[in-house]
Amino acid sequence: MSERLHDAAARAVSPTLTTSHRLSCRCGTLTGYVGRRKTHRGVCYCRDCQACAHALGSAAGILDAQGGTDVVATLQSNVTLARGTEALACLSLSPNGLLRWYASCCNTPIANTTRNYRMSYVGVVHTCLHDASESLDEAFGPVRMRVNTRSARAPVKSTPFGTLKAVAGISLALVRARLGGSYRRTPFFDSRGVPVASPRILTPEERARATKGGR
């Protein structure tokens, strides 16, 4: 049975698989899944996302031709890491910057979060969402927001309406998670709100090199 047919058969009998999309690092050590509901797909062209891609040494597999990173924005409670969590690591471009989670086994970007675990936002990076059984469009819909387009390597058409709608949806979900307490369900922080992996802060020299494209 082909991998695609095998996955289709598994989804037919598993409620979890029918409502989620597989997550895996490139080498398959770290695995899990992301729920399809309450997600917003977008592309970020900011200089920090570009620098992070270079810092991990795999910019060609992360960034598109304009320097954008495809992410699925959702709540941390919507992400489950099932196996290989010992490989989960994170870095940050600065002492107060975003936590950029990746699989240390193969440097696959996994997700970006803020440092405040009470803000349940997570942007899951496309590099860990490639699933032979379905495309990202099939799982999460098309890209509807493009942000920080001024930092793109080439002109990118902005999406003001799509971005506004997505931001409003995400903001409402974050408020509900905070009030309802579901922000506590997260694979990235422990019960005290401490990151499950100590962030590695890039040195000024490392950041400068990454910002220049890893040169």
C-alpha cells in the first residue's frame, strides 16, 4: 500500500488524524500533529524570520523566492508533540526576541512563540508540515495574509483585508485561551511557564552574520 493510501486509510478509522495534520522534522525524530481548526495561514517576510532561517543553515528549504516563511498561526493547545521531544530546542535572535523552536537533530524549524506562555500564539513553520497524504492547502487552506512585505527580497502584493481578518481571529482566540485557561496546554512551556528547552541567544556576531545571509 502506498504511503498516501495508508494515511487515507488511517484517517478513516482515527478521529485524531481526521481533524489534524502530521508534524515531523526532516529526519523523523520529532513527530506530532497540528489540529486543522482555528488556524490561519500566512507568509512572513520580516528580516528576523529570514535571519533565523540562515542561522539554522537551511534558508533554501525555508524561505520562498521573496524571502518569506510560510506559517500556520494557531494556539499552542492545538499542537501536540508525540515523539522525539528530547530533540526540541530553541534559539532567539536577542534576549527579548521570539522563541524560535526547531529540531536539534536536523535543524528543522518547528514553530515560533512569544516568551510569555500566557499568550498562546504559535506560528508553526511549513518545514515540519509536509505530509504525503495532503498538501498544506488541503489541510489549512490557502495563504490569506502576507505580513512585513517591506522586507521582502522582491515586490509582494500585500493582503490588508486578509491580514486584518486573520489578526482579529487570532486575537479573539488568544483572549479566549487566556480567560478559559487553555493557554496552559502547551508543548513548549512547563506548568510554571518556563520554556521546556533553554533558549540559545545568538551572539551579536552570530546575529549579524545571519542577517547578512549567513555569510
